[in-house]
Amino acid sequence: MESLELTFFNAFQARIAAKSITNFRSANVQGLLIYLAMQAKRPFPRETLAALFWPDEPDNTARQNLRQSLYQLRKVLGEQAQAPFLLVNRQSVQFNPDSDYRLDVDRFIAAIAAEEWQTASDLYVGELLPGFTCDSLEFEEWLLHQREQLHRQALDALYRLGEQRLVAQDFAAAQAAARRQLAFEPWREEGHRQLMLALAQNGERSAALAQFDSCRHILAAELGTEPSGETTAVYEKILAGETIAPQPQEPISTPHNLPAHVTPYFGRETDVALLTERVSGSDHRFITLVGEGGLGKSRLAQEIGWRVKEQFADGVWFVPLAGVASRAEAAGLENDIATAIAAAMGCSLRGQTTPREQLLALVRDRQALLLLDNFEHLLDGADLVIELLQEAQQLRVICTSREPLGFMAEWVYRLGYLPLPSLSQVADVELAEAFFSQTAVSPVTPPPLADFPSVRLFLDRAERANGRFALTADNQTQVAQLCRLTAGIPLALELAAAGLRQWSLAELIAAMQNALDALATRFRDVPTRHRTVRAVFESSWHLLTAAEQQLFASLSVFRGGFTLAAATAVSGATEAQLEGLCGKSLLQLEGERYQLHDLLRQFAAEKLAASDALATRHSHYYLHFVAEQEQPLAGATPQIPARAIAADLDNVRLAWQTAVGESAAARLLACANGLADFYQIRGLYQEAEGMLETAVSAFQPLPPSDSKTLTLATLMTHQAGMRVRLSQYDAAIALIQETLGLVEGRETTNGRWLQSRLHITLGEIAYRQGNLDEAQSFLHKALRLAKIISSPILVGWSTFHLGIVNDYQGKYDVARSFLEEALEVWNQTDDQRKQGFTLNSLGVVSINLKQFTKAKQYLSSAMMISQINNDQQGQWAALSNLSLVEIEAGDYTLAKKHLFQALDLARFSGDMFSQAVFYRNLGWNAQKVGDFQEAEYFFNRSLVLRRQIGDKRGEENVLDLIDKLSELRKATTELKSAVA
């Protein structure tokens, strides 16, 4: 059998038996090989490949082209009788992962996973297939994404290699690794710092100081910035002659959000081994762990996640779904599930499309594992799981549920109870040990009691609960009996073990047996196994004092965990009381948050007497908490309060619902601004609009009063803002007109604040739809009102949007003046997020004024602020605008790279307005290099998006560009004909 050697780094090469293959019929055939080989574990439907590589052809022609290309590809690769390189049938095509081939990209990825930094660095001899093109722009977008991802990994590998060599005091090798980083990216500060350290520690102090000067000049020329504080600190230490000890490198870690457990995992080693093998393969992409509550499905899923996380480059994400409320409408439920998944992955859904559509775009190219926990109440939204798996072929999903989700693609794994010893086995062990101790015969005994998983789990937790407890010959029969009473249910075993803090084994067994007898009388139709958990809970309940019982029942009001401060405010809990409940295994402390198992929460809720006061205290606490975040959200570090709200979002949602149900106008009004800002920052526009609609609908029929009218108008104002973010312009205008009817003529501060805010929104809608004069009128009125009430934030917003409108109208000096006024406001309020996008806009105005050095300075500052705050919207705006500078400078390759990066970020968020801008800029870039076909493609993509969101001004702009492109093509063709 002849071996196939494929090389994709730096240039395309294919060899069979050391002979180069060059007779590919077309670039599309090469592209087909590249696409299949880099995803060898994935079979592709024929129609998918036909549409990808021949997008402009009719379906029949595209399929015929695919057949011919596959025939030619198989011919040049050669037919292998036993393990062909291509697996082709009538439905699908796949590169055979078991064939005799080697791909440098695969070896590089394997070296990264094994943390073999030298091997990975040696393999990466250049970018992935630089300059490769074919007839498919969608393929080229995919290739660019792969190129960027591998390039990031290579730079990281080189950095890790350099750190490794520094620790080993191999300074020459460390210098080489750092210089390679800088050869790829001259502005990479990590490489400059590493090179400075390697030079200094090798005694080359002058060279190290000169390297800092080189870094400073490169950053000024390329990015318009100064070296970071970290780089400057290294320089100052070298300058002062201080010794800088090398630090051992931290291992690369796959991103994840798996909770770290303080107790070891027991009892399901066989399950873990089998499931780890299944999820690692390509045949079991969708696994559901099925079993009743308390069997340890969640912990098992997390344990699998820990075992396989290094296999998933884009992370392992645990998604708790117990806090997602069930609803009848499947589409709405899918959006709720999508929002929960995105939140667990740390991603913002920031666009006009639905959360479901945004999530599908988000995971499309990701190699990730999703652990969807507690799915049983969300079965009506389960179609989303199948859609995710269809959209993202490198995705794996493990669900936990009390019943299967009901799909053919689902591999159901039913979780059993932990194996239990029989009482006769205990007696057999005792007899065998006694007999063989008096004979010379080798013993063949039943398994010791501690070998049973249920007993091992119980003993571990019992020893933690009572340090004096141990398994002895005297108590092993009681241990076996108690384990049997728990029926081998892990949650029941843990609760029972916690009882040993207060009871003896005999007392605990008696209490559990009494509880079981009582439940057998009360719940004859409940299966014995189900009664077991309830019996253990009843036993644990009776161990609590009356005060502890009242406290534990009250904790059932929380959703998705809670903090000590929240429990104190809502339930009157002390830290000592919560520690006591943790000691009894009724609560778990994870970091600074307490977690309550969903089954225990249900039991606790049954014990809780109906209490409107408790729900009201819960609502007061969390909505006040949100209100307190309003100022920090508009400050220097908005990501900190945003993370704090996100951690308690399930509680905030419940608190909002309670306040709406109680018509609590003051409570809703106090938190409305903060909550709206949070949803804006996180991009959760759909959810925000829905919550606001629920509140508005509840308040509209109520008898009017000043407080309720003010609350209603505020809610409607924020709702209109969300509709603008969703590009629902007509609906937003209708809502604004209705709201103005409530507040116009009110000369109070609140009335004028709302009128100003509403006119700002009307101005934004007007200029997004191309009505620039109308936008000017709205925004100037908003500014007058803002100045009357001396509201910095409204002055800032008004002047910012006036800057945008004047830029659109070509009044660049006026635009710059307004934007500088807005920036001054944000500087005074220390609002970094708003500083970022105002700097972006100043960069655009500077480009229009042909002040490219100044533009780069503005945009680099905007990029830095956006990265610090993890503001993806700010990052993609800066990347796109930097590309305009690069186009003007003639660096079309870098411009295209930055535009595709921006496009990826905007696609993930579903922001159609921004995508339309980026496609237009890509078209302009292509036109500049003379690729008219590519330019036309990108302009048309932009045009489609402009029409979808009703952007008339943008549509006219793109149509004008298409006309000019047509004229340029015609002129170029005529010129070529004349020359010929």
C-alpha cells in the first residue's frame, strides 16, 4: 500500500510514495482534498460539497461537477483496495481516517495537545496554505478561519517553547523562539518581552535594552501605541540591573467552566470509561444520560468532561438548565435554551437574529463538548440539540435527563443504581475469614464490603462527616444494611452519611426505616426506589432544628444558587447556619456560591408554607442588587458588574416576574436602567425585549397614577431601544410615539429625561434608515432637553449620534467636534465602554479626513479598551475600521484578514448591520486589487443584508458601489481589448 503525504503549512504539497502530485484538474479539486483531509472524521453530504464549491451553478450542474472532481481526485490519489483514501457513496463523501496518510496539520494539532512545543514549532513552517484560492468564497472564509486558529496556536506554542527554554537556561533557543514569534507578528509584545529576558539573562544587557527600543518603534508605527506596563516593567528591571528569575510555564488548558469538586468521584468507574470512549469517537456525538433524580447524572457528566477536555480545542461547557422555565411555545423555549448555552460558553448573543440563530452561527466551526444538564422539563425545545449537531460537525453533546429526548441520533445510556452488598455476603465474608485463618488452604472469598461502589461512597462521606467513623468487623453488617436502605442512590448515600454527625449507625437505620414505613403507607403508588430518596430526606429533615428547617425550606425560593449576602437578606441566614446545612450535605458550597440540588430544592419547597413575603423579599433583594450596578455598569470596568448580574440571572428573572405580578412600580423603575444596560452589554436583546413586553402588558391596563405612568414610560423607552438593536424599526417607532404621548408636556426632570432618551432613539432609527436631516432634528431636540436637566449621559449620547450623522453627511469637522464632546463626557464619567466606541467613530472621521496616523491611534486605543472589557462589538468595529486604514495604505492582505476577523465576531453575534458593513468593505478591498468577481460577490452579500434590515441609506450606498464596479469592469475590459 502506498502512503500519501500531505503538507498544507507554507504551501500545498501532495506526495504518494515520495512522488509529487501536480496533475490536479483545478483549484476546486485541490480545495476538495484540503477540505476533506482536514476534517477526516466527518462524512459530508454530497449536496453540501456541491453547493460549497460550485455555489453559482444550478444544482444538477454542481452535482455533476462534484462527481467529475471526485473521479479525478480518486484517479490522482490512486485506488487503494483495502483502505482507500476516499470513502464515497451515493449520499456522502469522507476522507478515510484509517487510510495510510500523514497530514502535517494533524501532527501539529497532536503535538499541541501533547504539549510538545518543539515538535509543534518545527512543524509550523508557515501559515496554512497562504494565497490558496478557488471558485468558492465560502471555502475561502472557512480556510481563513482555520488559518487564523492554527496561527494563534503556533504563536502560543512558540511562546511556550521560549518559556520552557528560559527555565532550562537555554537562552539561545529561547531567543530563537522569541524571534520566530516576532517574524510572524512584529508587534507581538509577548515575543519582545521574552527576547528581552533571554538576552538579559544571557548577559546581553545592551541588546535587551535595544530590543525595548525596537518594540516601542514597531508599536508606534504599526498600532500607534506605546508598550504596555508589563513590557515597560521588564525594561526598567533590566535597566536597573535587577535579576529577573524565569518562571515555570503554566500548561496550556482547554477553556471550560467545569466546577471543581472537593470530594473524590466514586462508584461509576465502568460508566466513566465507557462513556469517555464513546464521546471521544465519531459515532456517538449525542449521548443522553437517563435516570431518576439523585443518581448522579450531573456529576457523571462533569467527570467525563474533565477526562476528555483536552480533546476539544474550543472547550467543554457545563450548561445547567434547571433554572430555564418550561413554556408551551417551542420556538421561545429553544431561544431560552440557546441563551443558557451561550451564557455558559461565555459568549454574548448580541444581534438582531434570534438567540437560536445566533447560537447556530456561534458553534458552526467549533470543536466543543456541551454538557446540557437537567433537560427533562425542556423536551419541547429539544430540536435545538439536533440543529446544533447538524450545523457543527465537530460538536459533541451529552444531555442529562430523567427521560430520553426521543431522537434517532441519540445514544441513550440508562444510569443504574450503585451496586449493593447483600447481608448474606457480609456473613459469608466473616465465615470465610474465620475458616481460612485456621487452615493452610488459599482463601477464595466473596468481595470485601469496601469493594462495593455504594459502600465506598458512603464510607468516604461518612469519614468526612465524622472523623472517628471507620468500617470495622463490628459495624459492617449495619453499614451494609444502611447502604441497602438507600437503594444505591448516590444522593441518598451522601445525605445518610451526613447524618452520622448527630446519630449513630443504629439510630440512623431506625430513622430511615421508620420514614420508609410511613411513606409506604402515604404513597402506595410511588415506586420503592423513589420513596427511598424521600425517606432519606425526611430523616435528614428531622435532624434539623426548627430554625434550620424553616431556613432550609426558605432557601427553595432561590434559583441557580445564591450568595451568603442573598441568603442573609432574604432568609435571615447566618454563615454558621449555612455551613451547618453544608455539613449535612443539604447544600454545596462552590466558590462563593451555595448550590441546592434540584431534587432537594423540590423537597424543601414542599415543606415551605406559602409565603408571599418571602417571594417579595427575594424580589426586593435582587432588583435592588441590579439597581446598585447601574453606575458600575457605566464605569471603568463594566465587565465586573455584568458578571455579577449574570451569575444571578436566574434569580433576577424570578425577581422581575414577582415584581410584575405584584405591580411593584417603584421596584421595577429603580432597576430598569441597570437591567437594560446589562442586557445591552451582554447583547441579550431578545430576552430583554420579552421581559419588558411582559411588564408593559401588565401595567398598561392598570388605573393611571404618576408613579405607574412614569414606570410604564420608562419600561417602554427601554423596550423601544431593544427593538432598535433588533432592527425592528417600525415597531420601535410605534412604541416611541405611544410613549411620547405619556410624557410629552411633562416638564419634570424625569419627563424631560424620557423625552430626550426617546428622541435620541428616533434619531438613531432615522439615520440607520438613511433619513439624515430628520435624524439631525431629533438629536438636536434631544440635546436641548439633556442640557436643560444637566444630564451628562444624555448629552454624551446626543453628541455621539450627532457626530455619526454629520460624518454620514460629509461634514467631517463638525462630526469630529461632536464626537470629541461626547468623548469628554465619557472621560468625565469614566465610562470605558462608551469611550471605546466613540474612539472608533473618531477613527472613522479621521480616515475620511485622510488623517491616517491619527485614525490608527484612535482605533488602536479603541481596540485596547474593547479587549480589556471583552467587548466583542468594540473589537469588530476597530478591526473593520483599521482595515480601512490598511486599504488606504495598500496593505490589502492585512485589510482582508482583519475584515474576516471582524466578520466572524459579528456573525457569532448575529449583528446583520455590522456584517453588511464588513461585506461592503471586503468588496471595496477586492475591487482595489482588481478582483472584480470577488468584489461583486461581497457587494451583493452586503446588499442582501441591507435590504433585510431596511437600511435604505446603506442599500443606496452599495448599489452605487455596484454601479461603479460595473463601469470599472467595462473600462478595464475595453482597455485590455485595445492593448491586445
